[in-house]
Amino acid sequence: MSKILLLLSFLRRSPQCIELALQIATERQSELVVLFVLDEEVIKAVTKKLTEDGWIGGKPSEQFVEAWRREYHEQAQHKIQEVEEAAHAKGITVRSFLRQGSLVQEALALLEREKIDLVIVTRRKRSGLSRLLFGSAVADLLRQAPCPVKVIDEE
């Protein structure tokens, strides 16, 4: 049975991407593997932005950062549950993973371990300059993945 990886994160979880993954899994009678990556860089960026904009004090407390991590984790679990329920309703075999780390590194590790045939991921809407200056996780994944990667551009 072929395997399709639906790659999700806090910034990459568009309904169009999820629906396409379900559609392709149904058409190909494939197993759907869902990976939600809790990207530590997102937590750092949000905390930095809130500090710079004056929403929180000079150095956020460990309690604040831990509360943000818990909320992030709960949102990830909720999204995974939604995808699993939709997959089960369509008769799709589904397995899910929740990892913390780098989106690209976690995806590549799972691709290797699970022998994935296709990756489906959302690309966030950003300017070309932003991608040039800060890089692109999706571009890195496209270069390094050992299988095809279907990119759904965010609307």
C-alpha cells in the first residue's frame, strides 16, 4: 500500500491541503500519514514579537513560554484529531505523529522511516524577498525529499 504524508504545522494547515490529501489517499487507496511538527522557531518568533511590541515584559517568564507550548501542543492534537476523523469517515487508513523540532528535519526523518511515496504540504503566502532573506522550509523539502512533494499555495 502506498503512503501519503500530510505535513502540518502551526503555519501550514490549510483546509485545501488537508482536503487534497484526503482526496488523493482515497483515489490511490493509500495510507495517510499525518505529521504535525511543533516548530520551536515559531514559539521563539512569537515570543520575540510579543516582547518587541510591548505585550509582555522584557524577558518572558518560563511559565509564559511553557503555557504557549501547551497551547500550541493542544492545537496540534485538535487538528490531528480533525484529520483522523475525516480520514476515517472516508475509509482511509490513517496514522499520525506529533513531533517537536525543525519542520524539514522531522519530515525527512519520517519520510525515510516510513518509506513515503508522496508529501503534501502548504506553502505560506510570503514575498519573494522574504523567502530570499529568510529561506523557505518548503523549498528545502523540495530539494531534499526522496519522493515527490505536492505544494499547495496558501490563498
